[in-house]
Amino acid sequence: MKYIETERLILREWTLKDVGDQVEGLSNFETAKNLTVPFPYTEKNSIEYITKHLKNDANSYAFAVQLKGTEKVIGGTSLDLREGEYNGGIWLNEKYTGKGYGTEVWMARAKFAFEVLKADKLENGYFEFNNRSKHMQEKIGHKTVGKSQKFCPALNRDVVEVLTRLTKTDFYEALQSTKLQAVYDKIKILKPKVD
């Protein structure tokens, strides 16, 4: 089921056909070191995750990020309601970074959260050495709100996580950038309500 479409991507529910692509993306150390996923990431891990997230509901949205015109899944993103606030993040297969796909995914999940879920803010974060995520989040309006410690399985140690928040106001202010506005304008919400 498709939920969101950007210029080059489709964000949709996961299916078990996506196991190979998910394992390919998350078993890469350079990707996994920025996440809290098991490492090495195995087919068993993928089947467990996808089985748990086959159907989205009002408290948890997990989207496979698929390249338009192909069956290739190049990443994932999530929005989870915890203690009244939506949080989550994104990941991309390292082979597809540096091409602007991350901007499309971050913008799409923010538009979905603010316009469909009626969220007032999104809670996120990034490991302090993940400059790519830091830059991306700042670009679309995230502000730093604190720090915490989180265990990173790929590094097998606790790391500093920079906690960020994106308010609806800050997001719409970021859209004053003509480049971001152009990305935003091409995002279509295809299925605004869950079954």
C-alpha cells in the first residue's frame, strides 16, 4: 500500500519481498553504525521487523522507501507515537546516499506527520559523529534539545545521541528555501487514513 510519493520515491508499507533489500542496506557497517539495529543485520532480523510492521496503525508507521519505477527498496523511515509525541528516523542504503533522497524522505515524513497525523512536533536525534544526519535535520528546521547515551550495536558501545525537535512552525519556516519548497511541492500523500 502506497502512502506517500515524492519526485523519485514511494514510501509504503513493508512486505516480506523487501527482506533482501533491507538486509543489504542495514548489514552495511557504515549505515549500521548510525543506528540502533542489530549488527550484523541478518535475514532473521529483517523477517522479524517486517512481520511486526506489515500493517501501519495510528501509533506506528514504518515505511519502506522504494525507488519509483523499480521494486528496489533503498531505505526506511518510521513515525512512532510514544508518550504523546511522534519520533523515529530514517536510514538509506549507503549506495544511495549523497543523491538527495534523504531530503525527500525527511520532507515526506514531516509533511505526513504535520498534515495527516496533525502532530505539532517531531522528536528525533542522531549520533554525534553522524554529520550527514545533523546537516539534514538542521536544513529542514530541527533544533537541538539535549543529549543522551544510547547503545550502538555496530560499534558495541554507548554513544552520545544529540536529541532534536522539529516543530510545525520551524518546518514551515524552513520551506522559505526555494529548494526545499520545490521538494515539498512534489510530495503527494496518497493514503491519508489507515484501515
